[in-house]
Amino acid sequence: MKSLAGDLHLEVGAALAPPLDREHGVGRAEIRKVLKALEPVLPRLLAADAPSGFLRVLGRRKLGEAIIAEARRCAQRKPRDLIHIGIGGSSLGAEVLWRALTHPQHNLLPDSRRPGPRVHFVDNVDPDSLGSLLEWVDLRHALVHVVSKSGGTVETAAAFQVVRQAVEKRVGPTWARHFVATTGRGALGALAREEGIATLPFPEDVGGRFSALTASGLFTPAVAGVDVGPLLAGARRMLARMRSAEPGHDPAAVAAAIAHRMETAKHKPIHVLMAYADALEPLARWFVQLCGESLGKRKGRGAHVRHVGPTPLAARGTTDQHSQVQLFVEGPPDKLVSFVRLQAQNRAVEIPGAGPAAYLDGVSLGALLEAEQRGTAVALARAGRPSVTWELPALEAGALGQLLVALETQTAYQAALLGIDAFDQPGVEAGKIAAFALLGREGYESERAAIEADAPPSWRI
């Protein structure tokens, strides 16, 4: 499938050697060699026995139809506020889509101008954040979307119970009508059936950080007024493009090849995602989780243990040009920067040229933003620092769907090159077990004793 003018594109020239030297840039022959090694990976990801169904789920059109139907049913009740409870991928995917595809001031718009409820993300157990939200929202007119594949994630379970109690106190026995649960076969699903809470399926073969294009990520934006159909269509278009691409024309594979060589051969273990749009700020945080949990792994056993995976960083242009970019340009040469920029803005805002801004007369803020991104890329290149750029035609659903699939697949490709499982998270599970033990959960007594025995000595100043 040939790419079209409205498609996502990847520009990689600023990561090549030449123009960079071989110490910091990747040669075309290096990229071709890695691409050859990646040829069997996409068919494996699409196979029936693949370890994750994040790509296969795009073909399950009935799932998308069920999400849209449930979102319409809930929207017809005209809730004033939607509280989304989840953590990690069970929250970030929805936040990315909601922030990018709704009005920038969505929650501040009057009801008459807003196509759906105000949206609030509960992705932590900070008592001030959740407590103050419940003091402010009129729970009689609220909808709550709780997302947990297993139902056992302690932070989500705790927040759900707090919100449930608050809603029940406010509305009485009909509290369950205010909830929708996206979950699997675990405790939350059982509770939903018992209490009569509406449910959407969390695909059993898709992990949380790869779930943005399932009910986990789609339902909340859909209730808020986002048409998720074009989003899914864009995602499917990127999948078709990757499947039909000739070597060197799959953007996810090329991005993975460059990132892998930067990490393993060019001594650049830090991967920065720097988005030049405020609406894409959650995308950078989503990428940090996707990359960190998928690629940061312990490999091998005993004396052969290796610790692999790039360290992801989130940055926002132009804001972080006045903070992190100084480090990127003149600090240690240990970073690959992936820019995300828009070729066209949704709004045109002209700069009145006067005083110290006289030279900007007739220039738009969008043109300034673009010049700042290009200038940063040039500054990096002149310092011998590599970068690549994801170019979206505009901030619209189809292109965003393409980008999400490309970044997810890039991550799976990098894991294959590292010889690790992109879809497990033993380090996270170890932390959960320790938390259960410290909270006195039954069955974790021996773990608590081990934690207390291993506690470091105290030196409190």
C-alpha cells in the first residue's frame, strides 16, 4: 500500500551517517541488516498464537461497534462529568485520545458548546486529588468508567471503592447505573455481574499499555464526543501499510532499527519523545510507559544476566527547549530524540509584530512552532546528536490512529531485536506483590517478613 498525502510519515535523515559520523549516526547498510532480521516479526505478531493481540484486535470490528454503541447509550443520559479510573495503560491511552481529539479547553466549555461531559482521570491514589474531585463533582449526574483487565490492580480497586461509596451515598440503590467497567474475567468482572454494572470486554490477549485502541482507550473519548471510527480506520490503514511495505518502507520497522542500533551500538540508551503540540503531551507520557515497561528487562540467568532496554524521556516543544534541550545538545551524547510535529494546525493565530516581536509581523504561532522544532533538530544535528521526526498531516483521528499503531509496533520490533518479551512486566508485578505484603493482604505474610528482613538501615537526618 502506497502512503498518501494524508498519511503519517517518518523522517530519519538526521539520524544517518553521513551526515553524522559513524560514532553517532546509523549507516544505511546497518539499517538494511536490521530490517532483514525484522522480516519475520510482523507475521508472528499477527499469528493466532502471538503473545499479544494488539494488532489482531484491529480486525475485530464487532468490538469497536460494541464500544460505540455503549458510548452512545451512556451519552444519551447526558452526564455532566465522566470520571475515568485506571492506571498506566488503562488510563494513559484514553487520556491521549481525549486530549488530542477534543477541544483544547473541553472541560471549561459551557454545556451548550461541549459535545459531551467533562472528563477527569483518576490515575493515582493521592487522597487530595481524588478527595477534592469528589467534593466538586455532582455525582448525581456523573458517569464512572473503571478500567482494569484483572480487576486486582490495587490502585484502581481502591479508587473504585472510594468512588463507588461516594456515588452510593449520593444516589442510593441505583448507584450501579452510573458505572461502566472495562475488564476481563477477574474480580471486577465478577463484581460487575453481581451488581448489574454495564461492562465492556478487555481483550484477554491485549495488555494494558497496548490497549489504547480497545474499550480501555476508546470508550471515554467516545462518550466525550470523539468519533472513534476514523481513529480505528487510521490504525487499520497503518497496519495494512506495514503488511504491504517493501523493505525500508515500513516506518515502524525503520524507527525500530534506528532506535535499536542507537541503544546497542552507538551508546545512546536514552530515547526522548518530544511532541510539538500541547495536545500531544499525554502521548509522550504514554510512550514512556510503553517503552519502559516493554523494553526494560532482565535477560538471561546467573552469571549471564544482562539488563537491557532504553530509558524513555518525555519532552514538550517548545517548552522544554528552555530546559531539557540544553542537556540534549551539550550534555552527554547518549540520546536519540524522536520528534512529533504537525504539518498543519487546527487554528491560525497571527502574531502582531511590534516592539521586541517586530520581526514576527505576519508570522503565525503555528509557523513559529514549526520553526522552533526544525531549529532544535538542526541544533542537535550540528552537535552530532541524532533525531528522527514523526510528521502528522494534522491533529486528527486518522493520523493519530496511525501513530499509535506505529509506536506500538516499533516497540514490539525493538523487543524482538533485544530477544525479550515486550508483553510481560515482572518488575511491576514484583512491586505489586511487595505492596500487597506491606498492606497485610492474606497470603503474603512470608513476603512481608522477607521485606522487613531486607530493609536497609535507617539514617534519618
